Amino acid sequence: MNEQIELFDIDNPCIGVCTSNKKGYCFGCLRSRTERQLWLSMSTEQRREVLRLIVGRKQRIEQMRQRKGKQLGFDFEEEMETGELF
């Protein structure tokens, strides 16, 4: 199998929001503590894998936000039937 030549370096996904949650994932770039520490020594393939994992983490976070919004969401424009209270 031919190895593809990498024309461009894979940029560090850090956005300067360097705060981690309890599990060690950065709120800014969504990398784990280990992924952040080893980034500079990773191969191109390893970096691609980390970026793939970040995409999955973003998708899961968005899905959780949507579920939470549906659970907490109220449609205040909708007319509700309350019936007679007394």
C-alpha cells in the first residue's frame, strides 16, 4: 500500500480555552489530558485519529444539549387547555 504524502501539518486544535472537566477533557478543544500532552510527539495518523474523536465528542455534546432542551423546553406560544379550576 502506498503511503500518502502529507502536504500540510495538522494544526493543533487548541483554541486557548484551557480548562478541563472532571474526566480531564478540555472544554475548548475536547481533547483528553493525554491527547493534549502527547500532541507534539504524535504521528500524522495519530493526530488524525484524535481529530476524528473530537468530532464524535462534539456530536455527542450537541445531542445531549438537544435532549436537554427538549426536556426543559416549553412552548409559551402554544395555547394550553387548563379546564375549569373551580
